[in-house]
Amino acid sequence: MWSRPTPLLSRTLFPAAVISAGGEASFAERLREPPLWVTPPSANAPERIRLLIGGHTVASWSIRLDRTPEGRWTGYFREHTGRHLGGVKRFEVTGADVAELIGLIDDAGLWRVYPQFWVSDDGPNEICIDGITVVFERSSASGYGYSEGNAQCTMGQNQKAVAAKMMQMAGRADMEMLLH
């Protein structure tokens, strides 16, 4: 399910509905990414998919994919080391990679509800401490989607596969260790 969130007075990274539902990826603010929910998709980028990773780590990362009106995709990677914000690194994306990613997104059930959070079903006597927060966002003509989970505690293998594919597309398959 897609949503067209009500804009806030300030331009925060996430809309009020996400924040009030418990979305707390405050680590992402330091990546200085544009809020995908504020501005509707543009003529230059009618669709965007973004992965934000961080939380109880020193570093945080952003991988964003932008689709052109012609259907070509371009990727952007950015890292904050905890002390320094690196520059945006552009990378090329193949049609085969996008097709695989879209299949993984469908299998993972991303953005079927708004906002979407994965929670633990381990029972009342189980707790999870720390872990890596993973946020998936999508902005398109259909609206804005938000999905969040904890890689070690609440995300299933299908959601981890989407994150791993985006890491691989960005040339950062080494980051997959963050998902385990």
C-alpha cells in the first residue's frame, strides 16, 4: 500500500506518519540525503529506491537508485564514517540487476503497508539488543513507501536479500556482513 504523506512544516528525512509509528532511523540524518517523501518524483527521476543502514554502529550508509524517464537506472552510494561524511559515489546499474532487485522486492513484500515495520515474533521471553537498522524507501508516481527492520532481530531472509542485492549493485558486497 502506498501513501501520500502530509508534509511537515520542516523538511525532515521521514514523514510524521513514520516518526509517530516508531520510525527512528535518526542515524540517517547525518548522511544528508534528500527526503524522498517531500518532493514528488521529478521528470529527471520518476522513481527512486533507497536503502539506509546504520543504528548501533559508528558508520552509516546510503544506497539510492534513480530511474530516468527512459528507464535507465543510476546508483549513488554515500558513507558516514562516524567522523566524516564521504562524497557521493555514482555507479552504473544494469537492467538485469534491476530486474533481479524488483523480483526480490516483490518476494520480500516491501511497502505493502504504510509505514511497514518488521517486529520480532520470538515470544515474551526473548529480547534483541543492538543490531543494525535497515530502512527501505521508494518514491514513485504511486506514492511513498517506507519499510524498516533490524537486520539481526526482525528482518527475514527475503528482506536481507534485497539489502544484499543493493549492496552488491553498489560494489559493496563486503557490507553484507552487516546483515548477519
